[in-house]
Amino acid sequence: MKKRIVVFLFTGFLLSRQKGQAQTLEKMQWFNEPEKWEIKNNTLTMSVTPQSDYWRISHYGFTVDDAPYLYTTYGGEFEAKVKLSGAYKARFDQTCLMIRTDHENYIKTGVEFVDGKLNVSSVVTHHTSDWSVITLDKLPPFIWIKVVRRLDAVEIFYSLDDKTYILSRNSFLQDNRPVTVGLMAASPDGQGFEAKFENFNVKHLPDQRRLNWLKNN
């Protein structure tokens, strides 16, 4: 009987440790907090702020930095992923995973609604912004986005099933600087919409240069 109790307690301890390893949304911070949002069962839902976005200068000639962004801070190398969905309505409605060094250097990548179609979208900003999209043939109910920060680059992947991930972009991001990483949504042309972020997780990756050094020394 005592052995069973010990095994039960130990199993409970392991489960609690595993749960503790997941990213805790409640401990993350807001930048441009929206009026309405909720965190429940590791899921963030929000009413996206109308006419909000992140963009700097190029093509359009304006700079905006006012969309809601729930974030945490990481140094070094990591992998982050999240399941995105939303009741997209207006042109450029978007849900994204974002990595941000400061107001002039950030990457936002996720889903963007343009001309009635969903696009896997990436905006990379280093003083000025650029934009790349992959148009999807269908309107899937959700999309998984994964980013991998290694050395001075970020690899961006998307998936429709959290099994097969497709590389959509490889972008520069200065290494050896802490960044914020988290969940953002924007409605540049619209009056907002309901956005959902599920199963957000950040996994630490050992520093690649250090691994190479250890291998050779």
C-alpha cells in the first residue's frame, strides 16, 4: 500500500513538473492591451483593437505600433509555436506570433485575411518593413505557426495539422540580444474581430555556437 502511495505521489509530481514547463499565459505582459480578452485552458481569446497594426515606413509611408501584443522575454535560442484561428472579416485582419527586439526590429508571422482568402503572412522589420505572403487554396479552421531562432536567423514554418511543417521564410534577427516573443493580432482596415491563440509554447534550445565548441573541445 505504501509503495502505491509513493508511486502515486511521484507520478503527480512529474505531471505537475510537466505542466510547469508549459508557457504560462497568465504571467505574460501586455503591450497595447485590448479592451476585452480572456485566458482559459492555455488559450487566449481577444477582441482585436480596431484599426491597429505594426508597420514601419516602406511602401505606405506611415509607421504604426499600436496592435495588442501579449509577450514574454527570452534570451538566446528557442523554438516557439502556436495554433491560430479567428473570425476574420476585413482586409488585413491578422493573427500572428511575434518576435520583437524593439520598435524598429521585429518579425510578425501568422495568418492574414486578404481579398477573401487566408494567407500565411510574414512581416520582417529592420527599420523599414517588408511583407511576404503564401496564399492558401482553402480556408482552414486554424493554422499552426512555428518559429525557430538560431544564431542570427529566424526560420518560419506553418502547418495545418501540427505534424507536417512547411518552411515559409528565413529571416535575419540580430543574435545575442534578448527579445520578446508572444501573441499579437491586428485589424488595420477593420473594426476588430475575435482572435484565438491556443497551445502557445516556447522551448529553449541550447546555444549553437556553444554546442559546436563543446563538440570540438
